[in-house]
Amino acid sequence: MTRTMTRYLRLAWFLGGVGLHRLAAYRTDFVLGAGAFLVRVGIQTAVVGLVFRQVPAVGGWSYHEVLFLLGFSLLPRGLDHLFTDQLWELGRKLVQRGEFYRYLVRPVDPLFSLLSERFFHPDGLGELLVGAVLVAYAGSELGLSLTAVQWALAPALVLCGALLHTSVKLFFASLSFWTVTSMPAMYAASQVSEFSSYPLDIYHPTLRTLLTWILPFAFTAYVPSVYLLTGVTGLLGWLPLMTAGALALALTVWRRGVDRYEMTGS
């Protein structure tokens, strides 16, 4: 088991380097992609600032608390983006064009083989960096002082959030084994995830239920941020259960999809 894990870690490091080298060959595309990301985050931050120029608080949240939440939401999103961006290709074209077979003939796990084609995606690094800067700035302005337990749990909160993003993405990408392409569903889920960058308190109860129990993006940023900002655990105890459940469901759908693809002889 240990030997296998070591092998996969070495492969991930090597293939990530290959992917970065490939991206570096298209510098204009890389610069445009990075610029688009910075513009998007800049617009989000500007919109938050404009809102708070008119009102002192939104849903009981102050300006810097919302900025902290926005920054924290980028951390699990960036960690997920760093390793799983290739899932978009599965949903978009790999099954539709009959190209998925190549992952089944390689001497590694098919999911690892698929994801490894786009390890260490630079956009993920950008999200992690910008998220860390926003969290640090907002925390400083709030005079936030985390306890030793909060500091210890913070990396786990980010990791669980990233696994939730990955689980939702993998679930909808795997539907392509039945629908040929699942890009519209993946895109819709991605758009819904954007709501997690803002306080759930401002949304209608129906949307809060969707974001908490159906597409559990609330656990990627809102729930951890409430805990780090206030110390109130609230729904925090559900985080490991939701993460494990979402990951198990996504992997089950993935495996059944792979089995179905093999059985059809595609």
C-alpha cells in the first residue's frame, strides 16, 4: 500500500511538471487565462465594496467578514482546481468522441490517469494565492485571533471543501457515461457553487437548502468561515459526514460509469 502511494505521488509530481511545461509553450493563453481570473475576482471584490458603501451590514455580516468568506471560498476551490480540472474534458468530449478508452489501457488507476493530464493547473495556484491574501487581509482588519484548535482544523476545513468541490464535479462529469456529454449539468453546478462565496443568510430558504444538503457547497466556505470567525460550530460536525458521503456517491457513479463504458465496447 505504501509503495503504491509513493509511486502515485512520484507520478503526480512528474506529470504535473510535464503539464506545466506544456502550458508554458502557450504563454499567451496562460496570460489571458490568469488575467481573466484576476478580473473575475476583482469584480467580485469591487461589487462587495460597492454594496457596503450603501449599507453597514448584509445579513448580519460586515464588509471584512464577507471579504473573509470570499477569500476562504477560493482556497478549497483552488485546491480542487489544481488537480481535477481535467474532469471538464470528461464531461465535454471524452465519451462523446470515444477517447476515454486510452485511460483504461494504461497501467494506473483510470481516474488518476484522467486527472494527471492536467495536474498543477496554474489557475488553481492563482486561486490559492488570491484567497490566502484576502483571508489574511480581512482577518487582520477584523483583529481575528484564532485558537490553537482553529489553526489545527483550518487545513482540514480547506481539504474537506476541496473534496466536496471534486465530488460534485466528478458526479456530474461521470454522468457523461450515460448521457454522452454532461457539460451543461457540470456548468450549472459550477454556477451554483458561486453562491457559496457569499453569506447564506441573504438567500431564500429554498436556495439555502439546495446549497447545504443537495449540492453541499455551503460546507466549502460558509460553514468553515462561520466557525473561524465566531467559534460557533453549528453545522461544522456535518462537514466530515457530508464530505465522505459526497465522495462515496461520486466514486460509485464513476465506477459504474467506467464499467458501463467497458461493457459497451466503446
